[in-house]
Amino acid sequence: MARESEKEEEHSRELEEKIEDLTRELSGLINAAGTKGRDELRDYAVSLLQGETETTVVEEPPPAREMAPSPFNPLALSIPFFLIGAFLLLLFPSVGIFLLGFAVILALWGGLSVLLFKRH
């Protein structure tokens, strides 16, 4: 354990020395540009450094399931059909009966899908 920490410290020191050398070289180049372009070059160097050292976190997609979940449940869709069908039953009985029947079919389908295909 002691050797590993010594190796890490030595590696860290080497990195710090390299960074200091590169900083001296970069500051010499920026200072050689003159007073007019110095601020712009400094800002440019900082933005390049920030862009190159930013860490990006890549989100992994969730593991694929055997059966993909349904985007909607027909049981929930049956509620508006039932309400619209009940209203239209008074105005247009044939359309209202059709929509009520469709709502019942959707409710049965949704209820059975919840009971038979439970999500994990």
C-alpha cells in the first residue's frame, strides 16, 4: 500500500511539473503577442482548456426488457370514450351506444392487460 501511494504521489508531481512547464510556454507565447491581442489570446486559451477538460457523463440506456411496456393503458383511454358516449347517447343514440360499447371493450382490454401482464 505504501508503494502504491508513493507511486501515485510521484505521478502526480510529474503531472504538475508538466502542467507548469506548459503554462510557462503558453504564457510566453501570449506575452509575445503584444499588448493588443494579449487579452483575447488569454481568453481563447482559457476557453480551449475548459473545453478540452470538461467531463461528460454518458447516460447508459436502461437494460432492455423482454416485453416493452405499453405507452398507454386502454383502461385509461376507456374513461373519456365512456363519458363522450354517455353524452352522445342522449343526442345521437346510435353513436352513443357504439362509443359506450367501445369504452367497455377498452376497459376489459386494459383490465386484462394489467392482470395478465404485470410489469417487473
